[in-house]
Amino acid sequence: MPATFGAPSTFGLSAPEGGYVQESSSDSSVDVATIRNNLGITVKAVPKPLVTKTVTIKGKGDAALASVAAGSFTAGTLRVTSAKQAESNDDFPDFEITGTAYSNLA
């Protein structure tokens, strides 16, 4: 979902200093474990405990790639998993930063 004009939500992912966020999105997913009977009909479906949340911000300016820090994942904490920047002679640089958080269902 695109961000609203004025003050876009970054869903907990910090915007880079020197960059301007133009679009942000958030997606959460849960895998489902199923049991099928002898006819191939699903008779039971339950969510697996792992929840994966992915947040992406896009914009103009410097992505501050040098400030991306290494570290281990902690449950529920958003970590930068991808950052890219594209530059051209015609316009300001574009950036896209993706963060992922893993947590358990409560």
C-alpha cells in the first residue's frame, strides 16, 4: 500500500539521513500447516508459529548504505536485509531499503 502524502509511515524502518521517503509498504505472512485425508481434501489447517514481516521504503536521495550495520536477528526486531541505490545524470538518486522481522504467534 502506498504511503499517504505529508508524513508517510515507515512501519518502524528508519528513513536514511539525507533521503526523502516517497513510498512505503508493509507485508506480514504466516505459513499454514495442513492435513489432507485419503481423498486429498484438507481436513485441518493451522498457522505455523513463525510470522515474517517485510517492510520496504523507497525514495529520493542518499540511501546511506555505509550506515547499514551487521548483527543478528532478534525476535520481533526489524533488521535491514536489502538496500540499493541507483543514480543517473538526469535526476536525484533513487533508493530502496527492505527490512525483515521474524516473530512467533502469541
